[in-house]
Amino acid sequence: MGKIEWAMWANEQSLAAGLIYATGGIVGVAGQFRGWQFAAFGIAAGVFVCLLEYPRSKRRKGTSVERTGQYCFTVCVKAFGPLTRNYYVRAFLHAALCVPGGFMLATVLGCVCLGIASLIYLSAAIHGEHWEPILPRTEQPKSVGNSIKEPPQNPPPRPPPELRRKKVDKLETAVYDNPMSVTINE
Amino acid sequence: MGNWIINHGLSAFILVVWMGINIFLFVYYYLFYDQGPQFEYTRELLGSALPWARAPAAVLNFNCMLILLPVCRNLLSLLRGSFICCGRTMRKQLDKNLTFHKLVAYMIALMTAVHTVAHLLNAEWYTNSFQGQYGPLAGNLSMLDDSSELKTTYLNPVRSNSTTPTLLVFTTIAGLTGVVITLALILMITSSMEVIRRSYYEVFWYTHHLFIIFFAGLVFHGAGRIVRSQQVTDPPHNTSFLLTDFIWLNPLLQTWMWVIGPMIIYLCERLLRFIRYMQPVSYRKIVIRPSKVLELQLVKPGFKMAVGQYVFLNCPAISQLEWHPFTMTSAPEEDFFSVHIRSVGDWTEDLIKMVENLPEGGQGPKMAVDGPFGTASEDVFDYEVSMLVGAGIGVTPFASILKSIWYKFKDSDPKLRTKRVNHAMVHFDKDTDIITGLKQKTSYGRPNWDKEFEQVRQENPSSVVGTFLCGPQALAKDLEKKCVKYSDVDPRKTKFYFNKENF
């Protein structure tokens, strides 16, 4: 297990934990359970964790697979700078958020899952990982090379237009495919 | 539409049957607990949360039974062998075992969610009943206790005023096992997400062994027998009053009956893998090929293979528990079997590194071999016309097939039905084909599939053409669509059957 980026698993686990925390909270509030205030907190904490964890981090090695539509979340999370970049902060945050869930049955599962996610994040932080946003690559403007100083003087030799276009009935022997359909009347 | 039926019909049918059984179980058990007169008093305490908890429980029993079966590869191999009579469409279903395993897993996750939510409600309402919040009948029902003189048993598992739902859950067998196995399930699911599986196989594989805890907890989950019923009287009595002189029943512990069979089968499967692990395997030749491909030629006494089959390899020096699949590139006519291994992740890289450091002519690290296991390629010889498409390391099964055809041709094997083999290898090596050593010039680059299919259709009217692919998903989707597009339901015209193998 030498090269694993623990943060990747921590991310999946915390996203699941957020959902479970929020669901447990909804049940607690809707059923008007005793201790529903903890459930209400669970909903808020769960939703917050989901929003924080939705954008995947860029991997140190290999291709990073984005979640659908994660770009706007990436921008928001990136805006918090070192608070969201550092995994020690995340581990501590998840640990703190999960504690109130332990006081009520409906949120207990969310609490434990988030706690486990916190531990995995701690492991990631100890291994020196950090969160890196996945940003779309900006297209480099194609710089004109030094060799293009003198454009060619003569046009390239070409047969006249009637012979240039491929005939429809000669398609099978053609060396390559036409990118567009060829009709006789063109 | 007809083309779709030819290629996907049986899968769709199996899915419909499976879903149908799920729905039937859910509705049947929902009504059983919602309307059964023996649960009248339990429903007094719990309302409709009782059937909402029991119905998914039934679906869970069914699916937990099913989930172990698709991963018993030796069992599937056995079935595949015995289906030789039943036609290739049946055997193709066995190729989709992992897809089915994942589908069943999703169903288990969904039903666990419903079951847990319903029980959250139950725990709360049991507690409230005991504390008298739901009126005198509920209160009195809650007072019933386990008593052999009065011949009663408790109906409400909450037995004291200080019990909270959390305490209830953690002090009953059902509650405790429930939390533990749900946690195990969540960890198993998060570590088997595609991203994690493709990048860090070890995390996935080791975490997935939590299924042992899952099944252990599952079997004991109902041991507390807390969902109770009463004996139904004839004529039915007025349930708004509590009569004390009838017999309360404890439910039958059911889950083990569903899962014991598959658990034993899976145990046998693991035992078989262990036995195979102990069998000696020696190296005949080790070659390191360009583009980080390792060829191993191995000899194992008593080993018999068919074309295009694959084996699982385990190298204890790298990892005790991991078995990885590799297609065999040798033909059955040879007295050894070979695999070509590409460097993809931790395990393969470690193996290649270990082999590079070996002395000249030395034996490689101890290797265990499980298999061989069948694949769709076995069916290549059943088709009059076969199209073999291999991409990258996916050319390996077809190397085996081509070599075997060569041997059969050389020995004039009368059973060779194959009249023509078209192959397209999409890889980047230039001269002689590195794998088969044949001088056939491979055309490289991405073919125009429409052209290829059209050509095959023209050359082979009224034939059944088997298309075999070993390669990436994107290519598989593409080819599958083409097979459907170029097939005709009319038996006088060409039909393309798509077969794919991919790990």
C-alpha cells in the first residue's frame, strides 16, 4: 500500500458520511425525536461536509477524475486557502462536527462514519498530502516559431478543382475517408 | 429493436426476474406485517414503521444470499462447463458476474438505508410507548414481561424508564450487530468506488474483507427475537382491550436459512484457492519484453487449459492475499503455459522489479496459480466467422487463439470449424508480432469500424459472426453498438454476436 493517496479514500468516506449524517438528521427532525436539536445540527453539518468534500482534489500522480459539475465547488473551496488546503484542519473539523451526532440515535451512524473519515484524513495529513484544486487547463496561445519569417513564394502544386474532388463511385478504392459526405451535385 | 434483443435480451430478462423477485418480497412482507392479525399489538406500538422495517429485511435476506455467488469464480467455471449444451447466450451471462455483484450490492445498500430509517423510528416509538405517551393500551402492552407463570413474553424491548433509543440500540444484539454491519457495509462501499479500485487495488481488496464481519453480524442480527407476535384467536378478539390469557410467540430466526448455502459455497471457493496456492509451480522461461511487459512461461503438473482462458496469479513475496487475473498467451497444444504481464499498478511493478533483479537463468519468486477460468474466447471456434479485436495488452487472449489455430491447422484437426479469421491488433510494435512470433503484419492504428463491419458483412452473407473484444471500455461500447447496428434478425442475413472480456 506504499503509494496510496489516503485523501482519495477519505474524500469518498467523508462524502458518504455527510450524506448519512444529513439523512439521519432529517429523520430525527421529521419524526420529532427526543433530542431533535442534535438532528437539526446533523443536517447542517452533513450538508456542509458534502459541499466541502464534493470537489475532488488533484492527484499527485496520475489522472484526476472530476465529479460532475464540480468546478463551481472547486472555486468556492479554493477561496478558503490554507483552511481547506491543509488536511490536518479537515481532520480536526470533521472530528469536531461529528461529536454532537453521538448524542442522538438517528445521527450516530453519521457520527461514526465522519469520525472514521477524520482518521483517514489525519493519516493523509501525516503523509504530507494536501488538497489541490482541479482547474481547467488554459490553452497556451500558439507562439509563432522563429522559422516562419518568409512565407512561401509560390502556391503548392495542385490539380485543377474538377480532378481534385473524389468521385462518389470511387469511394471503395479511396485511400481515406471523407470527413463530410460527398454528393455528385456539389 | 430486434438486434438489441439478440445481443442483450437474456441479460434484460434476468434483470427483470431479479427485480420482480425483489418487488414481490417487499410487497408480500409489507402486507404480511401490515395486515397480519398476529401483529396487531406490535403495530399498536409501532404503526407502519414495523412493515417498513420488515419488508426491506426480506429483500436484504434475498440479496445477501445472492451477493456471494457471482464472485465464486470456480463455481461459475463449473456452470460454464455444464452449459456447453445450452448455447452460448446462456454462458455469456456468466461473463457479467461482476456487474451483477455490484447491482446486488447497490440494492443491499438501498434496502439497508430504508431498514435503518424504519428502525430509527421504531426505537423512538418503542421508548415513547413505554413512557406512556401513546395511551393506555400501548402502555399496558409495554408492561408485558417475559414470564413463564403468566405465559407471556415482552412485546416492547424497552424495559425501563431510563432507556433511551441509543441505549436500546447498543444493549440489544439486534441493535449492536445492526450498527456494526452497517458500518462495515459503508466502508466496503466507499473503498470500492471505481476511482479507488483502479488506483489502489489493495485498499479495496483488504477493506472488502469486512464482508466477513458483515455476514457474521447478519446471521446473529435477529438473535434477540424482538419482533414478536401473538397467537391468533378464532373468532378474532377485540384488540382495543388487552386480554392476558393468550400465548405470545417468538419469531423464528430466519436469515441464516437464506445465507448459509452461499456462505458454504464461498468457503469452498476460498479453500480451493488455498489448495491451488499450495501446489508447486516452476518457471520454464522468463522474458522481459519492450514497453514494460513481462512474459512468464510456467509449468504446473496436472494443469490443463483451453484457448483464451485466464488464470489468477498470487505471489506471496509481494502480497499474501492478492490474486490478479492474467490471460494466457500460450496454446493448449504446448507443454507449458505463458502469461504476458503489463506494468499497471503496485503489484505488477513489484513483480517486474523482482524479476529484473534475478540472476541469469534463476527461478522466479514463488508463484501460485488458480484456474484456469473460462472466457468468451472459448467460443471462438463455434462461430464460422470470428472477428478478434485486441487493444493493447488485450491482444493476449487472441495470441493464444491464433497459436492454437496454427497448431490445429498443422495437425489437421478435423474439429476446426473456423474457416476464416480476421484480426485487428491495435498496438504499436513494428515488425514481427511480439506475442505470437507470427510474421503476419499487424495493421496498427485505429480502424474505421463501420468499414470493417460492412466489409465482413459483404464477404459473409448469412453467417453468424462472433466478434470478440479484449480491450478498454470505450472500445467495447463502440463495438457493441456496431454489432447491434450491423446485425439482422433475418436468418438469411449476417448476424454479429458481441463477446467481451475485460477485467
